[in-house]
Amino acid sequence: MSMAAQWWFWPALAVGLLLFSRIFMVRITWRAAVQSLRPARKVPDRLTDLRVDNPAAVTWLGHATALVQLGDAFILTDPVLKDRIGAVQRRLVEPGVDPAHLPPIDLTVISHAHLDHLDLPSLRAVPGHGIIVAPHGVARHLPRELPFAQIVELKVGESYTHRGVTVTVTGAKHWGGRAGVDGLWDRACGGFYFAAEAGTVFYAGDTGYDAELFAQIGRVQPPDIALIPLGPSRPRWVMRMNHLGAADALRVFDDLRAGHFVAVHHSTFIHSTDPPHEPRHEFLALAAGRPDAARIHVPFYGEQLLFAREGERLTLAGRRGPNAATVDAAFGRWR
């Protein structure tokens, strides 16, 4: 009789996994609690005017939050704009843009309800009272008094158009929920594909690697720009189920056949056992030797990437704001 057939095997496995997850979470929570005693590091020379004349621009604010401009429309992904989330998690570095200097936001997208992606104080600080778009099942976590004109829920494959931008919800290999345990039955999560006359942008949300999911997008309409998460990545055998590591992020980029890679979801909070900047270091080392390295971008907090139209695709036209090369004296080594 095999071990799996013994009556005690599955209960013992469940208890073992539960104990491991508790030890794992205690370790992360302890590290986050120590970090919470330190103030978030300041970003010098933050931009105050984010509107540009280019057809497209992307500004990374930290973690999964990016400001995307397509033509005259502004999109904000998973806004986390405060110094901390919940009672324990404090940012390593302040938001790359002062929320008071954000332009009026037309579309705010929320990939899932985890605290580091759906932050209610941050949502209340989003200017413009525009539209929230979220995967089906996420809106139940949103209070009705939020100052937005409309909350739109979409199933995977469904689309909504606002101010010339059509946003389509895509699948994601992740989970939903708000309090941790409810993720066992709440699977509401997704990514977003934005299409406008100015260009196309894909935001993966929080996800593990799924070859067919991303290859399907690449076959149908490769995006001009892909916002792809880098972590958390350790321990890899656990994180790989629901989070990308450095190698997986590059596989997603290849599967999408995207024009440009823009890194998000890293170096902002302590969410795993790896040092907070390790996913970025590992990714930069892997990307450096690729022939398309010039199309792979890891912006600094608050750095804005400007894109221009060249034929049928967008090309990088320049950068604005703080960057790792020019702020070392004020910020210290970006590590």
C-alpha cells in the first residue's frame, strides 16, 4: 500500500502545509514589522507635471502602481499611494509621485483585492472621480461611498470603453480574497489590456506563469508596452505558483511578443523571504545579455518613460524625472 493510501497521510500533509505557511508568514511579518519602524526613504526631484505630448508614457510609482498615459487619457494601476498598508507593512521607499500631483485619472484598474493592490485610503486619494474597472467579483470589497463615477466589473474577455481607451480583462494565475483565508474560495483576479489609437498596453496584475495565457495574447494582439511583475520570488517553489520570478517575467515578455517590457511589483514592500531588491538584481542580470535588452526597462521610483510612434510600433523616446543614475548622491545606492 502506498503512503498516499494510508489514512493518516492527507491529514498529516494538510497539518504540515499549514505549519509551514504559518512559519513562513511569521517570518515575513517579523521582517515587515522591523521595517515599519523605519521611515520610507525619500525620492528626490519627483515630477510635478505628469502630462506629456507623447502618444504614450508610463510612470512607475512603486510596487504595482503605474500611471499610464495613452493619448489624453490617464490610467492608474492598483493604486497604493500611502506610506503603509494595513497595520504592519510600511513602504521601503515613498511613492515616486506625490499623489497631490497626479492628473485627473480616467480609469483606475484593480487586479484583485489583496491589501497591497486594493488599498482603500489610496483609492480615496485618486483625483478625478473617474471609473474603476475590476475583474468580476472584486467590487464586493469596495465600499459604496468611494468617490468614483462608476465601478465596472468585467469577466475575462469582456471589455469597456472610456475616453477612447478600451480595457479588456485578461486571466491571471493568482487568487483573490481580502483576509488571506478567503483566498481559498475567492479567485477573483485578472490582468488588463488597454487599446487606444495612441497604442496598446498590457498590465499583468499579480500572476504566476501560464504559457498559454500569455501566448494567446501575443498571438491575437501583441501589446506595445507590457507592465510585468518581478516578484516576490522566494522561496521559489512556493511563489512560482502565483508569482513571477525574474526568468518567468522574461518568458511572459517573450510569449506576449511585446514591444517593451516595464518592470513593476518589486522593491517596495517586504512580501517574501528574499531581500526586497533581489528580484530586481536577478532580473537585470538575466536581461543584460539579451539582444532586445534596449526594450527592457526597470524604471526608478517616479521615473517616466516616454514613447513615440515609429511606424506601427511605439519606441522609447526619452525619460523624465528621478533615476538611479542621477540621484545616487541624494538617495544612496539603489539597492
